[in-house]
Amino acid sequence: MMKRYGPWALVTGASSGIGRGFALALAERGIAVVLVARRRALLDEVAAEIAARFRVSTRVIVLDLAAAGASASLAAAVADLEIGLLIANAGTGWIGRFDLQTLETHTSMIRLHCESTVELTARLMPAMKQRGRGGVIIVSSMGGLIPVPYYALYGGTKAFLLNWGEALAIEMQGSGVDVMVVAPGDTKTGFQEVAGEMSTRWSSVEDVVRQTLEGLGRRSLVVPGLENKLSLIAARFLPRSWLMRMVEKRQREQTPRERR
Ligand SMILES: NC(=O)c1ccc[n+]([C@@H]2O[C@H](COP(=O)([O-])OP(=O)(O)OC[C@H]3O[C@@H](n4cnc5c(N)ncnc54)[C@H](OP(=O)(O)O)[C@@H]3O)[C@@H](O)[C@H]2O)c1
């Protein structure tokens, strides 16, 4: 890992959940980590844990990636580091009907999930390509596979990441830069509380991170977990109208009544 994707990795959304899991797993493999998110106290805790357990370097960068110019500032703040792996993971959700949310919330999600991921990739990948080694992991979601009522925009942004990322993976074949999309299903993190979702079945962060890192350099898409893999097959082979009915039923169960 270190030779192929080191010496530094940059993980967005490293203060919590899956991003925190990636940061710890990479540090365990000897890779120094740039930790990016908005909550400094949590980032500092992750940095302290990495220092205590793995003794590798970290750099904490506190940034709202949905803000104008944030990705450019981030690229400038790591210009002195050799970033061999970008994990574009920061994300957020809000379960409920599109028309109940503000325009600012919608555009902010598009900036965070789509614009910032594209911009960071465009800014950090050229140096990897020049070195002939590196990787980009794009965190999409099972919600990107088919339309998801009550997560309409969230699912739309994740579908963008899935399609763009898998196409990019093919374009970059032979360049030395491994691009991969990961589409987790429900995973127990801070996400559900922020989104207001009422899920009951979970993957663990550790499983999602392990399966993703195992797939890096081998696959362009990783869907962690057996149940999610079966859903992927269903999404590809079942008629869309059936799927939509099943997804709507499940989503209604997970959406608080006042948001339906
Ligand atoms: N958990 C699931 O069930 C699940 C399923 C499929 C896909 N995913 C995806 O996995 C990714 C990680 O989510 P998670 O489940 O680990 O949730 P989480 O525990 O809530 O973590 C989200 C991370 O993103 C950061 N973030 C959110 N908005 C940000 C902003 N504007 N600027 C910078 N950082 C921001 C958060 O940090 P701060 O709040 O400190 O900024 C936090 O570190 C997301 O892209 C999510 O869509 C999650």
C-alpha cells in the first residue's frame, strides 16, 4: 500500500464514520494522512489516535468543502505533500421529500458530493499520473444505483459519482492511477442522525473500509457486504418499475412521517 499509494493520503470527511475508518486503516498501513472536515475537535481526536497507535504523521485541515473555493484552498494547503491517494468521502444526507428542503441545502449537497469530488480529483490526480502511481477512491452509495424516493437528490448525486467514477476508472487504466468507486449500503455512522433516517440493518465501518481497500487496484466498483451485492444484481436485472416499488416501500418505512 505504502509504495503504491503513499507517502500521503488525503481523506475528506475524516472526522467521523467511514472517513475516520479509512484514515485509521491507512495509518495502520504506514501511510501519513491529511484529515479534512469541519469539526476540528473530532479531527484532532483522530490525529491523536493515529499518533498514539501507529506513529505516522497527520495534517488536520478544517474546511467546509461545500463552500466556494474550498477545494482550491485544500489543494493549496497540501501542495507541499506527495499525495498518493485521494479518498473523496465527505458527504451528508437528508431523508425526506425534495420540496421540503431549501434551495441552499440542495445546492450545498451538489457542491459537496459532486463539485468538490470532481475538483479535488482534477487538482490532485495529475501529479499521481506524472509519478505513474496513485489512487482515487470515490465514495458513492447503494442509493446511486437506482432512483431513491425521499433521497431523490442524495441518490442523484451518488448516481453521478458512480457513473463518473466508473468511467474515469476505465479512462485511467494503464496510467498507474487506480480509480475506484465504493457504494456502501446502510453503515452505522453519524450519517443516520444527520439525515434523520430510521434504518435498522447495518454494515460495520471496518467491513466497508477493509473490502474497499482490498478492491483498490483490482476493481472499479466495490459494493461491500453480501446483501448489498445481491441488491446490485437485482438493480441490474429486475424491471425498474418493480425495483422502484420495493425501494419506495423501504424508504417510506425509514422516513419520519412529517417528511413524507
Ligand atoms: N452511512 C451510510 O449508511 C452510508 C451509506 C452509503 C454511503 N455513505 C457515504 O459515506 C460517506 C461518509 O459518510 P458516513 O456514513 O461516514 O457519515 P458521517 O459519520 O456523518 O461522516 C460524514 C463525514 O463527512 C464530513 N462532512 C460533511 N459535510 C461536510 C462539509 N460540508 N465539508 C467537509 N466535510 C463534511 C463530516 O465531517 P464534519 O461534520 O466534521 O464536517 C464527516 O466527517 C458519505 O459520502 C455518505 O454519503 C454512507
